[in-house]
Amino acid sequence: GAVVSQHPSWVICKSGTSVKIECRSLDFQATTMFWYRQFPKQSLMLMATSNEGSKATYEQGVEKDKFLINHASLTLSTLTVTSAHPEDSSFYICSARTGGSNTGELFFGEGSRLTVL
Amino acid sequence: AQSVTQLDSQVPVFEEAPVELRCNYSSSVSVYLFWYVQYPNQGLQLLLKYLSGSTLVKGINGFEAEFNKSQTSFHLRKPSVHISDTAEYFCAVSEETSGSRLTFGEGTQLTVNP
């Protein structure tokens, strides 16, 4: 099956700094990628939909200026958490959809755990 | 808008016992349904999906699920579980027109004990 890779898997940063998380589709081109956030023992909450070459679509309540999403190529989307604070600590997961498919099947990355001190 | 309810937050079972993880959904339009498994500190892996056709869907690792439109349910079953099935299981729904925009249930922690 298709492979989606995230980097880094773990990141610890100081409060006030910015952190970038990468999501790559390794063996297919992804016109659409999704970013989720998962708190401990909870479900995944969709943060935004990232479309290659255009602005991301953010879910209600997600600060677009805080969570910057860039989908500059068909194989890479990045999520930058700007001026991170401890409450931003979470598990961030991306997923990617192969181009032209509207069946809803997604391929998920391994996740990136962010800890803000 | 669609929603998903997983009725059990935790399901402990003994090895080789059967298991059913319950999932109900709500939507005003036709949907696609999915079950994903998540191992600790990992992403999600697709177990199975229902798009159309036969309401009984077979997936990986011996899991299967049945779509029941009248009861708006999509329960996951396995006749005999293994220790390695211990994980978090998520039911998810996508409306046919939403372009893969998934809504997840709260998750069910399956713990298989020896």
C-alpha cells in the first residue's frame, strides 16, 4: 500500500519557539493531505485540509496563524506550530489521499509527538 | 454533519475469545465507513472499509464488520483474538461528497489478556 512518512517522530521545544513537522507521500502523489491532532486517550480531530498549490482549509476553531500549513509539492505538506505553548503539546498525524480518489481511503503517517516545555 | 459514536471506551477480553467493537453513526446522506487500528505512538492503519455492495466486509488480521443501514451501525468483529490485537480501534465515517474528510469516533481500547 501507499506510504506516508512524518518527520520528526518526536520533538521537544521551548515555549515561544516554532516547530515544523513534515508529511511526505513516499510512493504516490498526494493532491490532498489532512492534518489531525490527537490528545492522550482521545480521538483524532481534523485540523485542516491541505491542497497542493492552494491555501489550506482550516476547521472551525483552529487558528490558521498559529498552525501554518504549506503544501508546496505533490509529495510534501508541512505543519508549522508557531510560538508554541505547552497547550500545543499533542500528537499530530497527517494523512494523504491519492489523486482522483474520492472513496475516502487515506494513508496515515506515523505521527509526530510535540512536547512544549 | 456526520457523527460517530463508539459505545465502549474499553473492551478487555481473553485471548482466543470473540470480540465485537460497536460503532454507530449519524448522517443525513450516504456515507463510507471505516475501521482503523492504532498501536501506541503510531499512526493509523486501515482495517477495513465499506463503500458499497455487500454489507459484510472482511479486512486484515481476521477482522470483519457489518454495515446495518437501518440501525446505522458498523460493528467490528473478530471470532478469536490474539495478544497482538491489543490496540486502539477507531471507527470513522466520510460522507460521499466530502472528499475523504473523515470524522472519527472516540476510540475503543481493546486489551487482550492471556
